[in-house]
Amino acid sequence: MSTMENPTNIVWHKSPVEKLDRQHLLQQKGCAIWITGLSGSGKSTVACALSQGLHMRGKLTYILDGDNVRHGLNRDLSFKAEDRAENIRRIAEVAKLFADAGIICIASLISPYRKDRDVCRALFPEGDFIEVFMDVPLHVCENRDPKGLYKLARAGKIKGFTGVDDPYEPPLNCEIVLQQKGRDCAPPGEMAETVISYLEEKGYLQA
Ligand SMILES: Nc1ncnc2c1ncn2[C@@H]1O[C@H](COP(=O)(O)OS(=O)(=O)O)[C@@H](OP(=O)(O)O)[C@H]1O
Ligand SMILES: Nc1ncnc2c1ncn2[C@@H]1O[C@H](COP(=O)(O)OP(=O)(O)O)[C@@H](O)[C@H]1O
């Protein structure tokens, strides 16, 4: 049978130490914070600020950054739609394991397709998938262009670059939107605090 089909003859093995026990030990609830947005919108920056903010409060986090995971686990994947879907699916499965470990897992990747993000959401118990949209206009991301990739894409040297000649579908109903304030973006620390307040309010920072 192909690896895409459901496995047969495999039985779930239960462990004597369960998610609730781990959460009790850590005094937090495992979940996935899924940061989506264009390249250059500030996903990695806010992921780091969030991880730092939570660490300072004694909370255990782990960042899965699209760029980084593509250096290892997902190094075989390109940027065509099916490979992006597989990139996102694998990262969601890893995030699910981290959440089961009781860890607050911060995934930051473009994840441009709504359908793919909804598939990820469906892997998690209600509430445990927290989608955060970096609502930063393309022209702002393009002006930042820290890696020079927009420039290469505009020059036709990268094909299928998100926002240039590949789509980005903004979330319709996500948990948190981090927006520009007037002409400026809020500082990353302030954005991280918005997410931390949400986690606090929803009870994720206690067991
Ligand atoms: N064609 C194309 N489109 C978009 N981005 C590209 C592309 N080629 C390379 N890059 C660089 O790869 C980073 C995005 O990887 P992700 O894993 O987050 O993308 S995706 O979720 O699978 O769409 C992205 O990093 P960020 O800038 O941090 O978003 C880019 O630096
Ligand atoms: N809130 C912010 N305000 C202003 N500049 C920012 C902000 N967040 C990130 N940046 C800058 O934007 C660029 C892209 O940020 P990055 O976190 O790498 O984005 P992404 O991970 O979405 O590609 C970097 O040069 C970073 O310093």
C-alpha cells in the first residue's frame, strides 16, 4: 500500500505518562501558535519575541520556522503548491507532537493556502490551534526585502514567489490579527504581548 493511505495493522500504544501529566509538570497547556503571512511580514521576528516573552514567564516554547525546517526535515520540498502543502502538513504534525508534549509550539511559515491551514487546524483539539495573521501589506514586505528575494522575484530570477507570481490567501476567521498601526508596524514585543494576553485569557499559561 502507498504511504498516503491509512496505516493498517498498527495499534496506538498508550504511555503511562500522558499529556495532562506533562502539562501539570510544566504548568501550561500545549498548543500550536500558527503564524502565517507574506515573506518579510515579520513572522520570524514575532515568533522570537513571543518565545522570549513566554520564556521569561517560565513557559516552555519551541519555534518551528519554515526557513529552518526546510534545511532539514523538509529539505526535499520545493515551493510548488503540492510541496508547500506537504511542508505545512509535516510542520503541523510536528507541532501536534510538541503540543502533546505540553509545549507551546510556535510555527512560523508563509502557509499561503487557506485549505492547507484548515487541514492543520483539524489535527488539533478545539482551541489548541491558534492562527495568527501578519496583516502587513505586500508593499511594506517588499520594501523591507531583507533577503533580496522580492527583487529577484520581480526580476524573474525566482519563479512562483508568494505575493509576486504565487498566491497568498489571508485567513478569513483567525484567532489573532497583527496589523500595521497607521503607517508603522507595532514593535515585535508589543505584538508578542498581544499573543501572550490571548494565551493568558484562554488559560494556556496554567495547567
Ligand atoms: N518561491 C518562494 N515563495 C516564497 N518564499 C520563498 C520562495 N523561495 C524561497 N523562499 C524563502 O522560503 C521561505 C518560505 O518558506 P515557508 O516554508 O515558510 O513557505 S511555505 O509555507 O511552504 O509557503 C521564505 O522565508 P520568509 O521570508 O521567512 O517567509 C523565503 O525566504
Ligand atoms: N514589527 C516590525 N516592525 C518593523 N520591522 C519589522 C517588524 N518585524 C520584522 N521587521 C523587519 O522585517 C524584516 C522581515 O522580518 P522577518 O521576521 O524575517 O519576516 P518573515 O519571517 O515573515 O519573513 C526584518 O528585516 C525585520 O527586522
